[in-house]
Amino acid sequence: MRRQPDHKAKVVFMGSSGVGKTSIILRHNGREFSTEVTPTLGANFVHSTIMTQTSKRVELEIWDTAGSEKFACMMPMYLRRSRGAFLVFDVADRQTFTDILKWYGELERACNVAELSLVLVGNKIDLEHRRIVDEMEGRTFAEERNMMYIETSALQDRRIGEMMHTMANQLISRYESRHLSSQSKVEDTVVMTPPTTERENKCNCTNNV
Ligand SMILES: Nc1nc2c(ncn2[C@@H]2O[C@H](COP(=O)(O)OP(=O)(O)O)[C@@H](O)[C@H]2O)c(=O)[nH]1
Ligand SMILES: [Mg+2]
């Protein structure tokens, strides 16, 4: 019989359009890299079970924005009940790094950031010759906001697994410290919202990217 997860958590991807969020998720999901990524995954989330360094099974419900990063009004709904967030920028595009402040602000508006596991992700490190944001700058920014930091390449499949493990390790240690005295094993059951259709995703607010 399949072992039940020790912990389940919703995690979201945030970051400006084009930084590689969908590519990272597809890569993690075992798909080949494609230069022509459709803006949606067909569904808004995928499930992935990660074994942590303490041999705990953490089931992640990984949400892609499905294009909704273009609409500020989608964010509160998207972030609802999330336990963790990956904030992604493109190391070869400074504007996407500057935009991280805006995404962080969205998180602060919608959630209690102190309770979230946050990972800042500098993607596209294969574009080393075009790199604008160096590792030290990214790392310092992350440390100042209590986030972990990792650099990845979805194109070359570099450190994608490690970024998921970083998140899972952080989630389980937070979960265990919250429930130190409790007997319950799986508490944060995620409400499975059916995927929204493209049409339902449209809203009337201004495009914020
Ligand atoms: N060179 C390079 N290109 C990437 C990488 N990740 C994604 N891309 C490309 O960047 C573009 C945008 O990717 P996408 O996953 O749609 O970004 P999203 O809008 O953040 O979901 C696509 O053309 C991808 O092929 C990477 O690690 N390196
Ligand atoms: Mg996308």
C-alpha cells in the first residue's frame, strides 16, 4: 500500500511573464524543455511527492499562474491557502529582478509572509554571458527578506530538483515546529479547487506586467 504523505502543502509560482515558471514546473514534472511554452498547463496545478532529508514524504500541490500573473486581481485567489511560494526572476533581465519586490508586496497583501516558506529563484543561468543579476545580489536580497535562494536553468535541467527539495525541507520543518506537541500527522489538507477555464480567468482589472 502506498505510504500516505506526512504533510501536504500548496505552493505557488510567482514572477513576471517569461521568466520560466511554466518551464520549471514542466521540467520538474518530467517533461522535455520546449522553447514554445503554452501559457497554461491545461490545469492550474500538478502534484509532486518529495522525500525530504529527514525521510518525510511531502506532497506538494504546485500551482502555475496559468497566465494570471498578468492580472493583479487574480493574485489573492491564486495565493489562498498557500504554504510556500517560489519567486522567480530571469538572471539576464534586471526588470524581472526589480519586479520581485512587486510580487513580494502581493504576498504581503494576501498572506502572513512570516508563515510562508519562500524561495527566490534566479532562472536561466545557462545565459551566463548575458547575466545582469549576479549571485551575490540575488542571495543578499533573499537573505534580507528571510527567503532561501537558488539559481536554476530549466533549459539545462540544472538544480530544479534541488529547488523543490529546498521547499519541501523548509515546509516540513515549519510544519513540525508548528505541531511539536500535537499528535496529528496531516493537518494542512489542501482544498482541491477545480481548474478554472481560460474564460473564467479573464477579469476586468488592468494588466499589471
Ligand atoms: N535560456 C533559457 N530559456 C528559458 C529557461 N526557462 C525558460 N526559458 C524560455 O523562456 C520563455 C518563457 O518561459 P515560460 O516557462 O513560458 O515563462 P513563464 O511566463 O514565467 O511561465 C520560453 O521561451 C522558454 O523556453 C532557461 O532556463 N533558460
Ligand atoms: Mg507560464
